[in-house]
Amino acid sequence: MDKVSPKKHLGQHFLIDKNIAEKLAAAIQPERGFQRILEIGPGMGILTQFLLQIPQTKLSVVEIDTESVTYLEQNFPMLQGKIISGDFLKYDFLKAFDNEPFSIVGNFPYNISAPILFQLLEYKDYVPQLTGMFQREVAERIASPPGSKDYGILSVLLQAYFDVKLLFHVSEHVFQPKPKVKSAVLQLTRNTNTLDCDEKLMVRVVKTAFNQRRKIMRNSLKSICPDDSILADDIFLLRPEALHFSDFVEITKRFS
């Protein structure tokens, strides 16, 4: 098989610039406490070839496209037994990797980038680092600080657990087919924060607040607040984009 045809329904835009792929791979930091690397959506392996060169690491790839799986099997003998044919969002990697820490990397399909990040939150205690290609707007939103109009649900939840760094921007001209949006490489590195609150309740608080982001917190959170007297505090006169993740931790503790 000479090449793989990109499939629109899978959101495939294959990276064709080896310099970008090499730069992305060079950003991965095994010294952060992992040997395993999991690449999501390797396609024809332009990034894979550089990931295989990272010393003292073990690479696995997960690919939903059966045509890409066949291509990888034929062209990357070093991946024998390391190709997972399936959907990242439905696969139990903790079981597959025997609870061993693993880094996530990839040129992620933009139509599932948010689900990948919510899955990262599920794996947060096992993933020391994620390095990936995202739609530029999504990457900038995740890296946005409190007070920004782009600051939102994923900004709060990811920044609570990860140090977020936008590494570099990427032109649409280095993909085939060329996407209609620009891209950026984002790196999330697990921090040392321990949130002293009911984390599931915090997710609910954050989502409820931002789903009505034009309202002040007192109005948006009224439906899930156990006691209206809690809402008398001045913090509830603010809109959610003004709050740091630590503020949401404190609100969650009060709601508990």
C-alpha cells in the first residue's frame, strides 16, 4: 500500500511536513516520569517515525482507520504488536498498560479533540503529559487565563490539573487535505495540585456556570446550590470567566 486516502468522516488531515512532526516529537519529555508513549491517530506515520527514535521509551499507537492500520503494519515493522486498532475514546488503556503511566501525543482529529481532553481528565493520574496538534482556537482557549473571553470549561478543568503551554502555531498548508482552520501544538504537563473537594461536583459546578456564562454566578448556580445563603458572598456577583480554578474549588467545598 503506497498511501492512505484521508477520510472526511474521521476528520483526517494528514500532516505532511516532516519538520513540524520532528519538532512536535522533540517536545516530548520522558523525564516527566513515563516510558510509555501512546500516539492517537498516526495515519501514515509521519510523526510515528520520530516517536520511535525517542530513547528508552515504548511506543504504542491507536488508530480507528483500518486502512491506516494496514499501512502501518506494512511500513513500520517496529510497531509489530504495538498497533491498537480501535477507538481511543472506547479503549481501556489503564488495563492495557497495567496502570503504567503513559504520555499521549498526536495530530488529533479536530472533531474529537474536546472528547480526547475530557478523557485526559479521566486519566489525569496516569498521564504525566499530553502533547498534541489542535485547532488553533481550541488550543488558545485551553491556554486562556481567567478574565479572557476564551476562558471556559476546559480551561478551568485542565488548568486545575495541568500546566498548559502553547508551544507553536502551525499553518494550514502543512496538511493534506488542507483544513479551513489554523492549528497549534499544545502541551499539558501534570502539576502537583491536589484539589481538596468533590471533584465530580466541581465539574458539575464549572459546567453549570459556563453553560450560562453571561449570567452572574448567583443566578447560574442557583439550581444546584444546596442553600441560597451561600450565594450571598460577593464572589457570586461575578461571571464565571473571572474566576480562577481555585475559586471553583472553594465554591465546590461550600456546596458540599
